[in-house]
Amino acid sequence: MTHSFPIRVYYEDTDLAGIVYYANYLKFIERGRSEWVRALGVDQVAMKRDHGLVFAVRRVEADYLKPAKFDDDLTVSTELVAETGARIVVEQAVWRAGEKLFAATVTLVCLTEAGAAARLPADVRRKIAPPLH
């Protein structure tokens, strides 16, 4: 299942040339991932409170394909690619009217509040990657 999240480009997102500053795509996909996790029913505040665990980005591989500009309506898509006991890999893209502008493969890990690697809680795993029947 692909999750979609709408974004509008504001003036503050652009550089002097009037196009989206490259680092802002990472902010856009972060928002998309946060909303994807929320839509799956994972409460990250409760995960931290109840399990002492948080998600952290371990790796991002990104391709900047075409520029977005001020006032563009964009959509961030997020799709699960892989999930293991301690990591999640998602494919994300930023689209404008069906045209892919940016693509990224993002690896997330689960960490304790002290920064040590940890396994995903079973209830969180079931929500992110439900077992196939």
C-alpha cells in the first residue's frame, strides 16, 4: 500500500532561483513518513513512553530529478519495501501532477533513548508489516 501526503511549496522552501532548496525535500519526506506511520496506527509518542524506543534515519539514498517551485502542489508517496526485526526500508517520492521530482530510499532503525540499536516491538511490527495470510 502506498501512502500519499500533500505538501504545498511555500516561499520559505525555495532558494534565490525560486526552486525548492535541495535539503527541504528531506523535510518533505520526513513529514510523509511521519504521516504514514500515524496512518498505520503507530503512536510514536507512546512507543517512546512505553518501550523507550524511537525511529531514526540510518541511510538515505536520494535522486533529485526535476525542480519544484514556489506554490507547487506536491504529493509525497511512501511505500514499505522491507522490514526486519530492527529496520524498516521505505521508498519515497515527491510528485507534481503525476511527474516524479524526487526519489529516495530511506532506511530507518529502532533505537533506545540512549542511542543503542533495538528490535521493533512486536505490536509495531504487526502494524508496519502485517503478516501475510
